[in-house]
Amino acid sequence: MKTLSTLTFANSYSDLPTSLGTQVAAQPLDNPFLIHFNPLVAEKLELASTTALDPSFINIFSGNTTLAGLSPLAMKYCGHQFGQYNPDLGDGRGLLLGEVLTSNGKKWDLHLKGSGKTPYSRMGDGRAVLRSSVREYLASAAMEGLGIATTHALAIIGSQTPVIREKIETAATLIRVAESHIRFGHFEYLFYTGQHDELQQLADYVIEHHFPALLTEAAPYAAMFKQICQRTATMIAAWQAVGFAHGVMNTDNMSILGLTFDYGPFGFIDDYEPSYICNHSDYSGRYAFDQQPAIALWNLSALGYALTPLLDKTEIDHGLEHYQTELQQQYSHNMRQKLGLTIADDTDTVLFSDLFQLLKQHHVDYTLFFRTLSYIAMDELPYSEHLFTSLFSCTSRLKTWLIGYQQRLLLEPNTSQRLTIMLQHNPKYILRNYLAQQAIEEAEQGDFQLIEQLITILAHPFDEHKDAEVLAQLPPNWGKHLEISCSS
């Protein structure tokens, strides 16, 4: 394990055309202090956990000092926001500090979110508040624990720097770690501004650094687009299966690596409602939970259009068709795992749709239903409806579904591992909005214990954690109706 001073840094993104970013120094925070440090993320960087005890760590990542080898840069990109193209986007409150090269050959971006004004801040102050920083910190850890592709967060640093949002809050910085920060919007920016040579350079960079196996392909750009479609399909299928709503699926929030990216007004479904809208600023429901698969396709279409200097229509259409096929297959696979099914059957679609109708009709907690089902042996299913009385107002139709589910299990070649499979794919713990809100409120009072507890639990959400049962219970009624916006 290394210290900050012994890490190997690179700045390969800075070698791209200068129009893709601007060198900017972070603006210092007042009286910075460490709120939390995630040792699991530190391991990815081969960074010793004791680094968090070094005062220089806080000073570097609060903008008060610099570290040799880093070359902070605000990235320029554009994107479609709620379906409308916006050319005036970019890192308005964050900096790509540089890249850490590890001994296994991986490259990790270090990104400082909340670092102050950049040329792309528009009318903003370039700051991130403690509230949004805690949400992203916890969310990225939760998604990693669930096995869903995501960016990571190494640490949160608080301060006494005041910022004005709906009220006066305090500024914080979040150290985001990702294999790449390149978004769909990077390609859109170069396309719409007519920088087609630079667009090809960016595509070459992405292939070289992130998809090197495609270098030998006869049509590497088409293969790159197909790979992005593949990864996006895998990500969206995982979101839908676990009940995660992103809230702001603009193209500038879409990762070319299929990473869950830019956590804002996200939410995990409590009571099952397919049209769940987690962002109260989304008045039309464009980014509702059940719209995410279609929106991802829309975004990929926008990316495909931006790549037309490199791809023909047939190659773009092939990539989009691949997304739809992969999404359907992966989602069906994920849902079968949630029910402990190992083979596909023609009746599965009806089994799933009947269940979803039941969950919606009775406003059933999505996570608790599947977790409860994961404890019930096959021969007990027709007689187990009493185990769901805390979730269903009436269990008569549930009993019918449970009998049908048992009949479907009879088609399986082997059901001995059913409960094991289900317990590995139905989490007991998710980051419910009310838990994140409680962690925020306690952090604002200087108490970071709940953050520590949640980080520990969410790293292993499929385990029992007998000492944390309260975190797996039904949310209080007030916790189901929190309004979350894009405000940072």
C-alpha cells in the first residue's frame, strides 16, 4: 500500500485537444475537516487507509494545497437535459485532478467535486453542499455493494464555508474515483461544434484506454459504440431489477463505460410503483423509474448521432438493436435470479407481470417482498402468505401467485440452491431515502456515526447484520415522501 506521495500519477486526458478542458486550480475551503474515508475505495488505488490520518490529505482535497503529479482540469462537454440540447455544460463544480496508475495496470481518475468555480460554472458558485456530498458518497457505496457498475467515492471533506441554496448550508468536497469521467456529452460537444477531427481523437483515446481489445477490430468505432450499448444495457437492467431510479438521465450524466454516474435526486423504490419519480423537478415524469430503459435508448441514439462522422446509419442501428436485445435478456436473467430460477421458460413473463401487478396494487415494499420470499422453502410456498401480512393488505391473490410460483419451480432441473441464489440477489439493505436523510441531518450536527454504519452495511447488503436490523425495516411513512431535487 502507498501514500499519496508515492502514488503513480498520469494526466492522459490532458493530452487530448485543449477544447476538451481548461486547467483550473481548486478554490480552498475554510477550516476543512474529514467527515469519512472509505478504505474499500482506497484499496482500488492501492492507497493505505492511514492516509486519512495525514493532515495533508485534508489540505490537498479541500483545495488548500497541491500535490505534485496532479494537473487539475475542468472537463468540457455538452448534453441533452430533459430532452433539450444544452451547449453550455461542463465541469462547473468539479475538477479532474489526474489519474492514478496501479500495479495491475488499471487507471483510476481522481475527481474533486465541489472544488469551486470553473469556466463552465455559469452563474453557480462551483461548490457542493454537505447534503449532496453525503448522498453521493453513500449511493456509490450502496451500488458497489449491490454489484452494479458505478463511480466510487474515496472521502468527504467538510468545511465552514457557507453556500446559499434554498437556505444557507456548508460546502464540502467529495473525492470521486472512476475508471473514466468521459460522458456521452463529450462526444456531443465535439460533434455539434464541428470539431470532427477532435471527435475522432477522443474516440481513439477511449478505445486505447478503455476498450483496447477493439484495436484489432475491422470497424473499431462501430465496435466501440456496440460496447457502450452493451454496458449501458447491463447497467439499466441492474437498476430495474434492484429498484433504483437515477432521476436525471441527461446525456451529460451517461458514462461511456456504463457506470452509474452523477448521483443527484436518486431513489430506491420503497412501495412498488413503476411510475415512481424520484426527482421532484421532473414535472413530466421523463425520468420515472419505468421510463429508464427507453430513456437510455434515447440517450444512446443521441450518442450515435454524435458519432455519425465515424459511423454509418447501419452501424448505429445495429448498436441500438443490440442494446434492446441485451437489456431484455439481462433483465430477464436478473429477475429469474431474484426468484431462484436457473432456466428460462415461456411462462416466466406472465409470472413476472402478475407479480408486479400484485406489488403495485397493494403498494408492497419491493425490497422486503423479495427478501422475505428468499427465506421460504419450496414446499412451504402455498402456505406462507401469513409471512407477508405486514406487506399486503390482502393476501388472497398472493396465495394464488405463490402456488403458481411453486408450479414454475417444478420445471427447474434442481431447486436445492434456490434460496442461496435468492439471498445472493435480493438485498436485505438498500439506501432508502430516509436513511440518507438521517445521515445528512446527523452529519450537519457533526455526528458521522450513521455514515460509518451505513458504509459498513451497504458494502455487504446481502448479509444479515443482526445488529443492524432496524436499517432493513419498512420505512416510516414520512420517509416515503421526501422531496429530492437536483440542488447541490
